[in-house]
Amino acid sequence: MKTTIIRAALTYSRIAAELAAAKLHGVFRESDPIRTYPGGQVGSAVIGYVDGDGKGQAGLERSMNAELAGVEGKEVYESAPNGSKIPLGTSQTTPVINGVNYQLTLDSELQWMAERRIAEQVRRAKADSGFAISLNIKTGEILAMANAPTYNSADPGAGDPADLVNRTVSDAYEPGSVEKVLTSAALLDSHTTTTETRVLVPPQLRSGGRSIKDAFSHGTLKLRMRGVIAKSSNIGTILMTRQMPTAQLHDYLTSFGLGQKTGIELPSESAGILPASTMADYTRDQVAFGQAVSVTGVQQAAAIAGIVNGGLYHPPTVIKAASDSAGNPVPLTRRPARQVVTPEASAGVRDVMRAVVDSKNGRQNLALTNYQSGGKTGTAQRSDSTCRCYRGYVTSYVGFAPLDDPQILTYVVVNNPRRGDTGTGVAAPVFKDVMDFALPRYSVVPNPKKLKALPTEYETR
């Protein structure tokens, strides 16, 4: 076998030398390596793909190209006219340095399931696109990062160029009412409010010379803070947020990771947009309920996971471990966890997110089958660059379980659905299916007992 390989190499060298000497126009030699992806389409938006020269062009193939490629070896030697090596001639060998092997945090089965489910929902809703992120709240490890539409790493040319991306890190959008989770965390941690704070919510509210209304028509409401979030009242959220300094709200949102890249190991990550601490009052009002600020999916998911995790934020990651060609561990640089709110404030946020699921709408459409959970819907006006206006919606739902000891969080976003325009109807069904699959898979003990709903309104005598 070895002799056959040597003869083939010598034959190739002789033919290459003859072609080079002939200088034939249009005749040349090129390397044509084959890159295989045993998982097929699964995880392609995370893994990425390589070009004809074997260089990474997207995903981890791009961000880790140098580490994966290693260093090519080289041998320089004296050769005979026929290209063969002179046995006792001068030779010098530079050994090859193999690339690093990476083990991802992605759960291939959960990834496969999430990809199928979000793709199905994008089709049903006649939406432009969508994504679903599931992560381990205790570690920041991404368990699933599903995009739809997506592509196959083995044949990226067959995909639409617009889909050769990972929307969870590259696309920035206004998050809508899911942002109220972050606003609630700032309000509770700063002691501006408690979950029992009473808010008199009028039918509309003046802000920046315009009137702001809620998504549902109502008279004057008497809501506790958890009722404001459960009913997703923009007006109530604004009234509470106006009680804290704008710069303080900005500092909290910065600590949660908004306006900056998370540092996840993937390319083309957007930082989103967070208005300056000197933002106008009407801008602050909009930021409070999820407009005038833009985020990425991984940014928002990691922020909320940290908030409900006793306030301990773990930077998101898709790399679990690394090793060299001999199987020896390669050290990884890990970003440290950080405390973003107190455990008491974290418990308060879980309280108001529980109230969302405890509501009549929540029990019918958001509650998980066998687990107590907390969540928040989102429906944001969609910014359209073609008309420089708002057109359509971005619908979303984020939730976690179990309620008392959060383990897994899933965040689903569907962009520009034409059938349905609410997070409840469009995004939440995907969340429920993904979580009903993920929680038993990770041996999370079921707790289907329904808790007594906490008060969301108040009465005056």
C-alpha cells in the first residue's frame, strides 16, 4: 500500500512538472478537498461552511478557522530529473501541526427537533424567518440554536444567500414586551418597586407629544406590578419606570449585556442598539416596554437567563471542550459569571413571569404540561429598512422552567408573520413543544401542580 502511494505521488509530480514546463493556457492544477458534515443540515447555521479553498466562511468554521486548520507540514529535498527523492540528498522536514478539535454544547437531538419545529411554524405563519434558542441557565451553554430558513453546510450553494447566516447573533430587532422582563429586574433591584406596588393605569398616556396606548382597550385599571406585567401594559410599565433615574435604567440594561456583544464564539455578532444614558424622556418611555432599543436573540436570552438564575449571569457559549489531535485537553478561555441583580430581585422577576403564565390566557396557551414555569410574550412593531417605517410585527415568547429552580430557558422569535400577530399565538407553541421535549431529556423532575394565582389587581376602599 505504501509503495503504491509513493508511486502515485511520483507520477503526479512528473505530470505536474511537465504541465508547468509546457505552459499550456487554461490548464492548471488545484486542490479540491472534501469537507463532510455527518449531521447534514442540523446545526449548519452554528457550524458554518468552507469555500473551495477550505477556508471558513460562516459559523464556527469562520470564527475558529485558524484553530481548526492547524499548520501544514512541509518537506524540502533534492530530487532527480524525474521528480523522485535522492536518497542521500539534502532534505528538511517541517512537521504538520494538527488543528484543535472542538466539542460543542449543542444537543444534536434537541437541535434537530427545534429546527423542525421553528421551520414548521415559519411556514404556518407565512413569516419571513424565525429562530429558537434553548440554553442551560446554570452554565450559559447553548443547547439548541435553530434558524429557519437555514441551509446545509455540505452544500451551501444550494441555499438562499440571505439564509447563510445565524440570525440569533447577527440580526438586531426591537424586542417588544419581552424587554419588560429586563425593566422589571431594574425596578425591583433598585427598590423602585416591589411586586405588590400599586399602579393606577389610565386608558392612555402622553409621552413626547404623543399618546401611548396598550394593545388592549381598557378604562382606568388598578394593577399591582405583577398585574402590569401579566397584562403586558405599556402604560403601567412606563409609569413605574418614570420613578427611577434614566441613567440608572441605562446602567442596568448595560449590565444585562444590551448595547454590546455577548462575546459568544460565533462571527458576525451584532451589539444591538442601546440609547445613551442621556436619552430623552420619551425615548426612556419606549425603551421601558421594548421599543427604541434593539437586541439580538442570544443577547436577550442570556440576559433573561441570568436575571432568573438568582441574578447570576453566565456569558453564553457554544463550545463545551477542546482537545488536540492526541486527545489531550486544550485550555479554553472562559469569561467569568457576574451578578447582575440580587437573588431577591431575581425571585421578584420570577414572580411577575409566573403571573404571565397564571393569567387566563397563560393557563390556556402558555403553561407547560408537566412543569410550573414563568414566561413573557412579546409583539413588537417591525422596522422595515425598505420604507424606513414600521411594517408588520416581530412576535416572541421567552420562558423558563422549573419555576422554583430554573434549569432551561427557551426563547422563540418569529419575524413578520402574516398569519397571526401575537407572541401567544405564533411563538409560544414552539416554546411549549421544545420545552416539553428538553426538560424530560435533561431529567428535570416534573412538577405539574398548579399554584394558586397571586393577586394582580387591588381594590380601594
